[in-house]
Amino acid sequence: MHAHDRHRQLLRVAIEVFARNGFSGTKTKDIAAAAGVSEAILFRHFATKEDLYLAILDMQAGKAALEQSNRQLQAFMDARDDAGLFHALAGQIFASFSKDPAFHRLMVYASLEGHLLANLFRERFVLPTGELLGKYIAQRQKEGAFRRCDPRAAVMFAVGSIVHFAMSRHVFGFKRPPHGDEAVLDELVGLVLGALTAAETPSPGALGPIRKIQKGIHAKSS
């Protein structure tokens, strides 16, 4: 097998084995055996496990692909096209889960096990896009288009709802909704936009009685 093809084959096998067994349950010899090669060949392509993890991320989306995705989002931001922005974001996220569910299953394992790969994934994929969206939401708040709220919480709400749906479909195997995936994504985007443009939440003082009740419930349960 050509070196480039062998490299990609080893990465695909590593993703599948990690996604099936988790990190703690996978040894390099397991990956080599599943790929039909010796550990020596595996280490020839990836000298360390960190090299392997970085290569997995590069295979998922290289620097050029990430920059292109963010340029697409930035174009909608420059045009102040809020609906277009969140539809594009939803499309990117859902397409990623649909294209490579094994990779995202792997990320679930990485997060649950507190693995290095989860941190690398967060630094490369999550934080740059999250910061981009957070700055945009803050700008739209200044312009009066969005309600006042913590931009970081708004990003978590927007991205989290879309990721949850994509994960339920392509990682956990939930059935396709009756009206189709696109219809659900449209609904989610509508909910996000509705929340961002809704009336202000009650002031902290108005929430005092509710918080007292919550504290009482928490004290009883403790």
C-alpha cells in the first residue's frame, strides 16, 4: 500500500477502534492488529500517541477547511444576516456529524474520559468558532438587534441545541424525525433567533423568590 494510503487507513482504523472501545480500552497493538500491520509500522507513521491524535484532527478538518468554514460564517456576519448565519452554522455542524459519526463518537469517549484529544478538539474546533459567534452576538446586542444576555451563554444555547440533535441522530442512532432533519434544524434555528430577539428576562431581583425556592429544594435533597 502506498505510504499516503496506509497513513489514512491507519487513521480510519484508529478512529473506529477508539470509538468502539474507548481510549482506556485500546492499546496501540489493538489498532495495529485491526489494520493488519505490526506495531512497528504504526509507530513509523505516528511516533507518539499525540502524533496520532493530532493526525486524527487533521483528517477531520485541516486548517484550510476550518478557515473556509469561518469565512462562510463571517460573510453572513458582515451582511448582518442573522438567519443565514445560524442556518449556515447548523448546516456545518450537522454535515460534520453525518459525514463522520465515528469521529464524533470518539469525541464523546474523549470527553467522558478527560482525554487529551478532547482538549485538542476544543482548542482547534470549538473555541475559535465560539469566540467568533460570541463577538458577533455582543456586537448585535450593541446594535439593538439582540436582547441583553451573556454572549457566551447564547453561544452555548445556539451551538448546544444543534449539536445535541446531530449527536442524537448520528451518534446515538435516533430515528429520522417524521418531517426530516432539515425541518428540525429550521425549527432549532428559529428557536435560537427567537430567544436572541425576545424581550428581556426579569431582573435579578425579580428572580429572588424563585431562587429561594430552588435553594430550599436543593437543601432538602442534600
